Amino acid sequence: MSTTPVERVIKVRPLGQLHMGLRNLSGVDAFAIDKASTAPLPSTVLGAVGYMLGVVVNTSTSHVNYDFNDLRQLARGIAGVDLTFTTSTREPILWGPLVNFNGGGYGGYYIPIDNKLLSISNVKRYIEATIKYYEDPFGEEAKELGKLLINYAKSSSRVGIELARESKTVRRMFKVTYTSYKPEPECSGGETTYPELDFTYVLRLSKANEGWVADVVRLGGEGRLALFSLGEAFKPPTEGDFAIALQPILIHADRPIAEISGVAGLECVEEVYGVLSGDEFKVRVIDLGLGFSEVGRFRRPMLKALPQGTVIRLRNSDECRGALAVGLLSELGYGSLYRVALS
């Protein structure tokens, strides 16, 4: 089954703190420490959209024999398309996010990089400094770039305990990470105000779903809520050989390897420059879970990924030209790219 989807810009506004865990807290550890995503991941957002649209997913899959069947059905129910598991696409079901604000003196769109934001007006300068950093690691470019970033999210942790079902004794302890979204406040007349924040995505919907309306739904774990609404039309940039990852780029390799050619998911990537960390750029690889399946009541598997904010150079081949997402599960929106033309 395949139809031609329509594009809609959606805004996701957190209504308080969110918890978007990146890995399963269960295991043999007596004290487990959570890791969380700052921006909502594609499987999280699409799961909420599917709930609003009344998409029914039937699966007998578990974490043991996981076959992506729940995500296949979700893609079909939302966009009317079948996943082909290509590692690059010009038409991801979900592209983004960019961040924008309602008030507070913050104009335009911003690219999220962990807990900081980069204005799209400074993207070219950011990419150029990334390239110069590898030519002269002791230069001032990376140090100056830190001044372009603004804080927008803050993480806090809470300690919990898990009780044994029968004995009610403490089975283990864990630390859960929550994210609150408060950019630098604007102070005027002695009053401090925090602007409201929206994560902005481009969503592809089947024509049967194009009439959806705004709603408040659960997003992420622990029953946290967000407001989903329609936004102003926005077209992702498709030109340029450089890009910043708006979502983690999912990858896989059978063995430790440094050559891009040996990594599944990077077929359209010519070079990886890394992500700004302090006053230097680092190529990092993280563990990333695909979220919790509400239908199957299990946590999807963990994969490796290049983190959000990673700067890459793309191959200028026919199959890669114009790609808006790269990596494993790019059709869902993992590996969404903000492409940049330097000349």
C-alpha cells in the first residue's frame, strides 16, 4: 500500500518537564543511571501522532525477536507508506526538529545541539569554523562558537526504587533524568519572563489524515504531556554538501572500525566532523534506544548513533543529492539533516 502523502508543519510544545529515556533501566545493576534525550525523537513524536490519529498497531513482536513490525504499521497508518529501510531519503515521514519561541525576544528558528541552540542565521559560520578547527585545532574558532549558542534546556535527576513484587523489599535503585525547557530569560521592568518553546517538525500525512486537529497528548515517559498543533509552512533546505544532524544518525558496524565505508547507515556520508564539546569538536558515538512500544509493552532495541548536532559532509551522488535524512530508519526521521550550502 502506498499513497502520496501531504506535508504539514507541526509544533510540539512541552507542558512542563519531559522524560525521554535513551536506554532501558532494567538489568543486573543494583543502581541504574538513566540517560535522556533533550529533543523528542522520531519514534516518540510519531507514536504520539499515531495515538491522535487513532492508528491501530497489532504486533506479537517482543524485544527478543524484534522485527520493526510496530514501526512499519505506524508509518503505514500515519503516512500511508511502507518502510523500505533505505539509509537515506528525500522524504522522511518526520523531519526536524527546529526550535522556535513564542515571545521572549527570540526570533526565527534554532537548531538544537544537546541542551543548547544555534540560530540558523549562524549555521554557515558554525560549519566554516568546524572545517577550520581540523585545519588548526589550536585556533580560536571553536572557542568563539560557544558564544553563538544559547542554553534552552536543563536536566534534573530523581532517585527512585523498584520493589520486589511479592516481598516488597527494595530490588534496586535507579536515577531518572527529566528535562525542563527554559531559555535565558528576558528581563524588563523588573519582571522576568520565559518565552514558550516549540519543537517544529515537518510531518508527512496520508490524505486520509490531513484534517487532524491540535491536541494535548502524552509524550515520552512518566505520563508527561505536550501540546501538538499546526505551524506555519516551512520547507527544509535541500541544497549544500554540509549538514548538521537534527536527530541522531543511527549506524551499525560488526566490529570496531574508523572507516566510514564500513559503517551501515553512512552510505551517503563523505566525512564526519563531530559535534562541538566545550571548545573542541569531537566525533562521538552514543547508545540510543528506539523507545518503548506502548502496544507490545516492551522497549525496542538499542543502536549506536552519531549524536544530534554532529556536522557531516555528504556525498554528491545521485542517490544522496537532496537527502533530508540519513542513517538507519531515516525514513522515520532519524538522521534528519539541516543542509548548508557554503558557496
